[in-house]
Amino acid sequence: MLNVGIVGASGYAGEELIDILLRHPNVRIADISAKIDKAEAISSLFPKFKGRINMICKEPDIKQIIATCDLVFLALPHTVSMELAPKFLNAGKKVIDLSADYRLKDLKTYEAFYHTKHKDKTYLADAIYGLPELYRNKIKSAKLIANPGCYPTVSILGLAPLAAFNIIDPESIIIDAKSGVTGAGRKAVEALLFAQVNEDFKAYKVGVHQHMPEINQELSKLSGKKISVTFVPHLLPVNRGILATIYAKKVKTKAQDLTGLYKKFYKKEPFVRIREAGDFPKLQDVVNTNFCDISVKEDAKNVIVIAAIDNLLKGASGQATQNMNIMYNFPEYTALL
């Protein structure tokens, strides 16, 4: 039995992790902690857990987590994980970090987008980017997983075959993405209040969103060429889900069976579903699942990709569990179907 700890259990991602791991036959939740005003039962914070788990959620006790856990999930705000992760790693524990602290390999880029100096250059170099469809073999032996962001997950999966085979102009990529409100995390911010979001729709962080360099980094690796996308996120008045519409110009104007290419590229991937040409995914197809649904359409000059995920599952906690399953040689779909 694998003993796991969840640090940051009071957030949306932490709540989802608890829900998933309670269904996992090979996992025991050994510690639950968060930055909270007072210690209380997790079933009091989230009544849906009554009768399922009654552990006390409290401030993180590093020594206790090390003593009781084999693997630690860090569901913490950006810039916080890099202070805690080394403590667990130095004690021989494995870590899956759901924040951005170990995703970007270029320190200057990290510091520019997250407005702070990186405090753990040592483990940053060893962190494995946790997108199973691209890095499964490395994830198997990893000690530290940098779980991808939600927008990068849907964007990279949507573009990976095109980038890998250099089918598109790397300077032409436009990602128009829309996310539910939970993508911003559980925090008291006026712009995220129900009355502010309901019956409204807006773009935000245009050209400066912190997920943009993450997308660029991974697509550039795939392509072997520098890629710098135009990325525009939008806030949808829904709880969860991301739908990305991606545009790019083809390098060659000759028509290709791109749907066939995508099916071949993702043939062995349990959580990527390629739709038939003209069958475009919508949020309700993927919400509350760990699937990424993709459809691709082309004309003589352009490619349009529509991709959708649940931002809290394939975009966060579901993918973190998928990574854990790979690391410990559990069936990859365990607790996710």
C-alpha cells in the first residue's frame, strides 16, 4: 500500500485529489494538511467526505509527513512549493508538484512570469515535466514531477503532432482558450465572485499569462525549432472545463489526413480521444473525466484544432494521479475511469 500526503488539501485541486485517491485500491491517504486558520476534520471542510475520510486537516508538519508518507502531492500556490519540496526530496520521498515551481527550466523566464527568484535550482534540474503522453518513460523513474498547468496540457496535446512533424509554421500559432472559474483556484478575489462572473465573458492576461512560456518550452522541444505562441485566455461563467481553439498556418499546402495522423500519434494513450473530422468536442464531453478530446480540421493553408479537458482533472489532480500510477507501476487508468 502506498502512503501519500496531500499538502494544500483545502484548495480545488486538493479536494479533487482526495476524492480520486479515496477510490484508489493501492493508496492510503496518510496525511492531509493546508494553510488554514484552525485544524478541523476534512469532512467538515468538505461535507461530501463524511463517512469516507475523517482525518484532521492541519498546518503542514514536515516531520510527520516524512515519517508517514512515501509520496507527497503539493497542491500549493505558485512560489510556495519550491520551499517545501526539497525537504521531502532530501528525506527520500517522492514529490508530485501541482504548482508551476518546477515546470520552467529557464530561471530568467520563471522569475519574469512569477516575479520571484527561484529557490531550488538543484531539484529544478532533475524535475520531470509530467505530461504522460510525451514523457512516460522518464516519469516511471522520476523522484520529482512538475505536473503541467491546465492551459498547457490542453494546448500541448492539441498541437503535439503538428509540432513534432513540423506541419505548421512555428510563428503562426494562435491559441484561443476558455476556462471555467475553478482554474483560478479557491481564493477570495472580487473578480471571481459569482456576481462578477455570471452572465459575463472576458479575456485576461492577454500576452502575459504565466502558462504561455510553459507551452512555448514544450512545443519548442517537440519541434526542434523555437516556438512562441500567441496565447489569449478567457474566463467562462462555468465552474470547470477548458476548451481551446488553436489556429496555425500549414507549411505545406497539400492536404493531409491529419485526423489519421493524430490517431496514430495518440494510439496508445488511454486519456486522449481523437474525434472524427467535423466532430468537435465541447466541455460537457470531458468535464468530470481525465480525458482530453481533440478534433482537427484543415483547409489549403490553415489547421484548426479544437481540444477540451477538465481543468481540475486532466489539467491538475487527475493528471497528477496518472503520473503517480506510472511512477509506481499501477495500471495507468486506476481510479480515473
